[in-house]
Amino acid sequence: MSTRPLLAIALVAGALSACATAPATFSSGPMSSAFSTEAFGWSARPGGGGIDGRVAFSREGVDYGCTGSVALTPDTPYTRARFQSLYGSTERAAIPEAIVRARTVADPNADYRSFVRSSTCADGRFSFSGLPDGGWFLIAPVSAGGDRIVLMRRIETRGGRVITVNM
């Protein structure tokens, strides 16, 4: 039996598969980390999500307590780049406040304060409600009587649920 018909079929199949088009993907390229109020727009919408948080941080056997308010900042390309510079991470950090304040960021005068939410930390607890789905950065200053440490943690709200967070 000749292998010519099988070879011809294989060649035709190979040629046809080479002509097949891949699904189109559209990309505007990497998102800019330049400050843009439009990038924060999603975070201003009302939502059903929330955060029940607790600060229980200790280092070298010393317990630290909240010192003031906990901030909730929307995760945008700008804040992601900013927090990477300030905290050396976009997931989680515990850095002395003096070090955070000494670091520099691009566009330090960008005013995104109107998008940052704040909650009092009382007895090591804080909460946020009415949050839309999305990524957020929690920032909590803590102290054990000496210099303050700033805790940072990225969290995600989804499905209008309240999540529990321990820092």
C-alpha cells in the first residue's frame, strides 16, 4: 500500500492549520502608573462588601497596638507603584514609619485622598462597609510605645461579602 495518500492528507491538514487564525486579543499595552483620577473611579461606587479587621501584630515577643486610624486605599496602577516604592511590596509589609516617610515616590503631589477611606482602630479592631468589589491596600500604624511601624496588606473584596482580615 502506498503512503502517498496519507502523506498528501497530512500535508493538506498541516497547511490548513498553519492558516488558522488565533483568537484576537486586544491590549492597550501596560497600564500607566501615572496618577489618574479615572483609575480610582471604580472605588467610589457603592457596594455590598465590607471588611472586619483586627490588628494583632507582634515582633520579637512585643505586642503592638493600633495608633490611630486604618486607611483603605484603592489598588490602582498609581497606588501599586507608590506602595511598591514605599513598602517594597504590593502584598504585605511591616516597615518602620521613619523609613516609609524617608522613601520617595513618583508624583508625590498627586492628590488621591478623596478616594481613601478611613476607620478608627479601637481595641485592635476596625471595619469598612459599603465597598465595591476590587483590590485595596490596608494601612495601619502600630506602636509598642516606641517608634511606629506601618503595616500594609493588600486585600480583595468580591461578591458583596464581608471579609475578615488579620494584620
